[in-house]
Amino acid sequence: MTMTHTAHTAPTTPVLRHRAFWASLPTRTRLIAVVLAIDVIAALVSCAVIVLNARSAVTVETRASLATVELLVADTIRLAEDSPSERVLQTLDLRFQALRHVRVSVFDEAGRKVGVALTRIRSDKHMAPSWFAWLIAPEIQEHVLPISVAGQRIGTAQIVTEPLDEIDEVWGYAVALSVTTFCINAAMLAALFLALGRVLAPLGSLAEGLTQLERHDYTARLEPPNSRELAVIADRFNGVAEALTEARSANGRLNRQLLTAQDDERRRTALELHDEFGPCLFALEANAASVGRLARSPHGPDPEKLAARAADISMIVGQVQTLNRDLLNRLRPHALGEVPLNECLNLLLRDFARRHPATAFTGQFEDLARGYGDLVDLTLFRCIQESMTNAVRHGQAAHVTAQARETVRHTIEVTVRDDGAGLAPDHRIGLGLSGMRERVEALDGTFELDNAAPGTVVRITIPADAERGEEAGASVPP
């Protein structure tokens, strides 16, 4: 039975969708959205403060009006005690028709309202909407005062708080404040939109420049914007583009050198085979033919001549062996990985002293480990070999000193100094020096070539890992 497994993709949660949507928005839009959210929160807080303050103010105002009207009603009743009862009631009704925040109604002893025909028509239209009035309006209070003349009760005065007038005033103030705040915020958002557009405009140029770099167009450069922070970014971008341009040029030069290096090495090998091995092989052939003629002599071979020919052949074979060993050492030092590194370098110095007897070679290689790995050992060997070759071939040095040691900082320091002609003013770095520099920099090292007055000095520093080097050196096949 075959079982089928179906891959289930976890559903995207609303939070993740919101985050993805937020991340997809432009920076300017996100900044304006943040400012707008702050404005909305500030508006809500302001509305809450306005409502609380308005409710407190309306409550205080209506209570104060209620207390004042109570005193006025009491004083009016006291002053009108000598008047007829009907006139007292009418006077109270007429006097308290145009009050704010309270409403006074006068009733006779039978409970009928006095002055119905003269009562002003109060408008039921108010500025404030009902929901705003509901938020602010305090609890309605009602006081009833008895009206007595000459100790006889002739009616009552009903005082009821009426906060709608005060609420209308608060609503007008709130509307004016909201309109003003809205206009200010709209102008601020418009100014912020324009300002952010100018400030963030260099980011578009930066994105275009990065696109050019991604397409391997290292000629991209950015104009420094007015913003100090973005100007620093533009300066760093231009520096990176310049470094990439230089690295590309260096890689181009190195590629051209690498294209010719193999042909140059083959040409040198062919010349040595032709100039060195060719004559030796011809001499061997001539001596072999001479031995053959002596062997076929009718009078018998001459022992002295045979011995001379054998000696010549032995000498030529020795020359061929020497040439073969030199050629193999140039292609690949056979002693590396088999003997300690300092012994390999001492063998190199002795070989140079043998081939260039007019130049004195000295070396100090005692402070080295047995090996640092095939790559590091070969780099050290080649750099010292190339430095001494340049000192003899180009500087005509009489004395060359090579030193190599491992420091306490686990780095290998190499110095090759000669007393030759030094560097010419128009000196150009050739294939050998370029090869040394590339080898050293590939190992995170440093390479320096300076005039030593007299002669030149080569300084090389390479990080060393002794434990890794011993393992790598032990793994090199014998």
C-alpha cells in the first residue's frame, strides 16, 4: 500500500499579514502614518480632557446659577409682601423669564402655572448634538420655594437647572478648537510629506547605485545630499564603488598575468631543456658512439680511451642530474613536507650559493616550527626564492640575507635584504612580485617592498597556525 503525504502550509496569521503589509509600505508613508496615529491619539486624549473639564464647568455653572436664582426669588418675595398676591405671582413670573442655565416656573396655590400667556417661547434648537449633550450634561436639579405673603402661602416657585445653553457654548468652543487643530495638523502633514520627500530622495539614488553595482557597473557614484547622515552614506557608497573598481582592475591585471604565467613557465622550461639538456644529451650520444667505435676496433678496445669516455659520460650524467634536480625544485620543492621547513630553506640558500658563487647568501631560520601546512610552507619558500632571484638577477647584489621567524603573536615574519642597486624610480611590479603579493594576501598576510639604501628589502607577514600546520605537514605524502 502506498502512503501519500500531503504537505500542509501553515496559514498566515493576521498579525503576519499586517506586518508584511506594513513592511511593503514606503518609508515616507510609514512615517506619515505614525505621525497621523499620534495625532489621532492626541485628539482622543484632548476630547476626553475637554469632556471632563466641560462637565465639571457646566456643573459648577448650573449650581452657581441655581444658588443665585434662589436668592433672587427669596428677595423678590420679601420685597413684594405688601402687594396683592396675584401681582406678586405675576412679578415673579415676569422677572425670571430670561435667565440662563435655570428655568423658574411660578404656580398659584391651586397648582396652576402663572403667566402662561406671557411666558416666552423657548427655542428647542441647540448647537450641540444630543450625544455631546449626553456626555457633558450634569444631573438636573429641581428646587421648590414656597411663596408666602403676610404669613399666608399663595403659591410656589419651581427652579430647575437647564445646562443646554452652557453645553452649546462648550460645543462651539470644541468645534472651533477641532477645526483649528485639524487645519494645523493638515498643514503639518503636508509639510512633512514634502520634507520627507526631499530628505528621502537620496535613498532612491542610493538604490539605483546599488542596482548598478549589482550589475557589475562600478562606475556608479552618488552626489552628496544636504543631510549629514545621508551624506556619510553617500560617501561610504562612493568609497565602496571606488574600492570595487580598483579590485576589478587588479583582478583584470592578475588574470592577464595568469594567462601568460603558464606560457612563460613553459617557455623557460623549454629553453632550459634546449640549452642545458640538449648539449648534455648530444655529448652522451657522441660518447656512446665513440665507445661503440672503440669496441669495434680490430685491434681491440683501448682501456684508457674507454675509461676517459666512461668518465665523460659519468660527468655528463651528473650534470643532467643536477639540472633535473634544479628544474624539479623550481616546479615543486621535493623536500617540503619531508624535512623541517628551516632545513628546506637552508638547502635553498646552499643551492643559490652553488649557482651564484659571486654572491654571499646568509639565512636565519631557527625560530620556525617544523611546518605550517603545505600552502604556507610553499608560500614562504617561493617568496624567499623569488626575492633572492630578484636580488641576484636585477640588483646584482653582493650579499643577500634572508630571515624567517615565528613571533609570539603567532605570525611568521620574513625579511629578505640585499645590498644591490635598489629599486629604480620607474620601477614596475612584474609577474614575480605580483605572484608573491597575491600568494601572501591570499593567506591574509602583508607584503612590502622598499628601498634599503643600498639595495632593497622585502618584508612579509603571514598568520601562523602551528597545530594546523603540523597536521597539514604530516598529511603531505613523502
